Amino acid sequence: MASKIVPENGYRGTENTEKTIAALLLDYLRLEGVDRIFGYPGAALAYVLNALRQADDIEYVICRQETGAAYIADAYSRLTGKLGTVLVTTGPGVTNALTGAMNAQSMNSSVLVVSAEVSQKRWGRAALQAGVDGPLRVVEIYRDACEFSAVVSDPANFEELLRRALRAAMSIPHRAAHLSLPEDLTNQPPANIGAPASPLNYRAVPDSAPHQQTAQVLDILTSGALPLLWLGNGCRRVLFPGSRATAEEARIIDERRKGFYALIERFCLPVITTGDGKGLFPESSPLSLRNFGLGGSPWPAAYVHPEKTNPGLPAKYDACCVLGSSLSQLATNLWATDMIPHGPFMQVDADQTVIGRGYEVDIGVVAELGAMIDRWIELAKTRTPNQKLCEQRKQYLEKVRAIPYPEPNPQAEFLIQIAENLPPDSHVFVDACTADALALLYFVVEPPMQMHNSLAQGPMGCAIAGVVGAAFATERPCVAICGDGGFLMQGSEINTAAQHNLGCLWIVFQNHELGTVVQKLDKDFPHGKVSWNNFLSIGDADLVSFARGLGADAVEVTTPNLIGPAVRKALIDGKVQRRPQVIVVPTGVYPIPPYFDDAAR
């Protein structure tokens, strides 16, 4: 095999005169740190699969369905901070992956979907599973759902289109991208043989914040009588290092988080989070008002109305700064007007398209959040807190945090016990189900524990598959909380975990209904002649046997006092035996609790 160094362009690596597009694709993925690809194969992937078969440094994880593969890649990216890569075949293979890619796009996960396409010589002839030719138009479908989508039509445009996909997926904020590869092209040599020496040769990411606006926002926050700092999921990547971060990357991010927390405490800044950002700030802190929106704490709503609890304070809170949230429906209780302060409303995000979208802003700042927080930490060293205002806020926060939580319903009793028995470094994935809002309300999340939701789109089944991606990414405990509807959608990925000896845990609330839908319909149409429960029944599946048949250890727990020991045992068994674990919890469908009714509508 002939090879040589190409010196004339100053950066390209080793030239391989026998390299194909399929092999060069893997070279680029290696540059991005990809060591696992998730997907489901098909015949149109033949040359790419042959290249993978000969690679000993990239594992192709065969999932049980393409949607699950995309959810797994999404979670893998969330935990590692790296590119989650999906490899699927053409036609129905790539359309199955679309929902997972769309969810990654909305949650700022870096995901690349590479799909096969039928050979170009068959285009226009109704070829089996044709995806870019004819009525299906896969590229256009993905282009509408993701940041970038293209089909490689010639060896000469392969590299640039792949680079554009990688730039879209790995920029800030992270996004989803799609690239379609016709089968015949993947066995051809690329126009330029070889690969760059580093991703820095073809992409760069923003890492700056405007100095004047950064200082202005900080000064408003720290001088207000009743300010509020609102953290969204966009802050996660800049405050918590990924599981594949280098020691230096982890050190920088850990120092940033500590410095940010110290700034908040020094200036006594009250903090709330969105549901997707729950736990980004320690929820036991006297400065934490926990999460707002779906399943939100009662404390944020009380804080923004000081006249109800403390007549000596201003009639309304006077400044709000949102970091890293698009302020969607479930994050804001249908864009509650109570959250608009008497003073400036400020929003900071790397994506300028979300600024001012949920609420009109007085100050909008387009900035990379890590750079913004770093700048704040430095600026704070030159500023002195107003101790009188800080003391007033502390006293007021004590009153607000003394407001009791609502009485839990029977399902919430289980969740309270689950939360108390999870290890403090757990990754908890919560699916779209009746337990979702209850987990948001009753879990108290303290770093290093992280809770992962997908509230922008709310897809059922995301957490069930996603927890497998998490287990691929980390040795920390990985737990999914879900309902039986979502579990039956993506529960086959238990078998993926079993095949790869992953000891993750699923806790499944089984009510034999599509419970969240039933809750709303029961409220909106309470006098129907036919019970909604019967109308939307999903049957009486034996989930314990189902899980065991897929390779898991599975048990049923019927009372809250037994769920804690069952969780502890399952996590130990999963770690020691390296075998997936499932706990099924029979439960009923209860009325929509009043504390998240509005957000759920």
C-alpha cells in the first residue's frame, strides 16, 4: 500500500492512494474522537461496513431500531461532550432515525446521522428504499429538522459536505446534522486523498462574549434589590465536564463551576433553573429556588411576588438574567407573565435566534456561555457586594424556601423514595410520562448528580434508549425513569445493553394507559359517556417477563417502602454482574396535579 507525506499544503496527514470515501469518512470521525457509532445496518452500507470491519478503533454498536440508535447517540453526546454518530441505511432506516435527530437538535446535542443511499445509477427508476430520489426526499426532510443535511453527489464534494456537517454538529450551540452517501460513491477514491491533522483545520467554535454587555448584565444583577438568575440546559456543557474530557479540559470547567458558584454566593443571587437545567445549581443551597415550569417548585412563583410575603420589599422583583435557555412552553409555564421583572429582562445565548423569542428582552447578549461566565468571575473580583441588600435577600429567601411542597400523590411517594436511594453521582434520564413532572418536582438534585430531560420536544421513549447511551459513556450509575407506554416503544434497547454488558437501570411506572394524555382528557372532558382510561388502554403487558426475555434482571415493586431497597440492589447487581436491571412499579392514573397543570397544556 503506497503512502507518502503531503508537505505542500502544510497540514494534511498521510496520503493513502488506495483510500476510499468510506475509509476517509472513518478518518474524519477519528479526528473528532469518535470511538463508537450507533445504528442499524443495511445492504446499501456495504462499503462503509467493510471499512468498519477492518477498523479496530471504532466500534459499530448495532441497536435494536434506528430511532433508539439516535436517542442513544444523543445521550452519549450529552455525557461525553463529543460527537454522537449514527450510521443507518437508506429509506426507512434513515426516516426511523429522524425523531432522535430532531430531539438532539432541540436539546443542543452534537449528533451526526450518516445514512446510506441507493447507487446513483439506480436513481429515477424507483429503486428499493430510494431516499433522495423521488417522493421521499430524505435530505429535505432532515434539512427541515436539523441544522444541516446534504447528499454527496460526487467524490469531489464529499470532503466539503462532510466538513460542513461536522461544523454544524460541533459548533456552539451543538446541533444535529445529516449526510447521505450513495452506495457506489463510498467505494470510490475521494478527490483529495488524505485527511487533515486536526479538526482545527476545518472548523472553529465561538469562545467569546462582548465585554461591555457582559459587565452591564453583571452590574444590573448584582445591584438589584431582588434579582434572579435563570439557568437553562445550555449551561450544562460549560459547567460540567464531559466524561471524555481531557484532564486539562476538566480542570478548566471545574474551576469555572466553582468560581461561578462562589460569585452567586458572594453576591447572594437567587437562582432558578428550567426543567432541562434542573440541578445545574445545588438545589439544597439557600440561594436555590429550584426549577420553574413543568413540575416546578412553588418557590419561584412566590419569590417574584414579594408583596405577598414581605411588605418591606419592592412590589415586584427587579431584574432577571436567563443563561442558556430558549424559554419554551414547558420551561416557562406557558410563558407566564409573572416572570417578567419590574426592571430589565436579560437573555444570554450563543444562538441569537432564541433571544427575545419567548419573552421580549431589554438586553439580549449573543455570547458563548463559558466565556460569559469566565468574564463575570473576573469582573466580580473588582466589585463589592451591597451587604444590606444581600442580607435582605437572604431573609426573604428563607421565608420563600419555607413554603411547603404540595402533598405528594401515590406515584410521587415512589419517586421521593427513589430519589433518596440513588447514588449522589447518578445520571437520571426522565422520559415523557406521568412521572416526568413529579420527578421534576420531588427530586432534589445536587451535583455531581445530573438529571436529563427532553422537554423541548417531549418524545416518548427517549430516556429508555438514552440511558443505554449514557452507560456507554460513563461508569457512573445510569437510571431511566419512564412509563409503560414509552418503555414498550424503546424497551428493546435493553437487549443492546445486555449484549454490551451494561448495568443500567430502568424504573417503569405501569398504569396500562397513556397516562399523561388520559390526565388531560379527564380534566378537559370529565363528563364523557366512555371512560378515557378504557379508550386509551395499552393492554396488560407482562413487563417483567418482557425485560427478562431481553436479557435483564427484572422485579416488580408494589409499595413505596420497598422501592428504595430494590433500587440499591439493582444498582449493585448491575455494576457487579454488568447486566441491565428493570424495576416495574404498578400504579394508577391520577388527576393532573394543580402544580403543573398549566405547563402541561
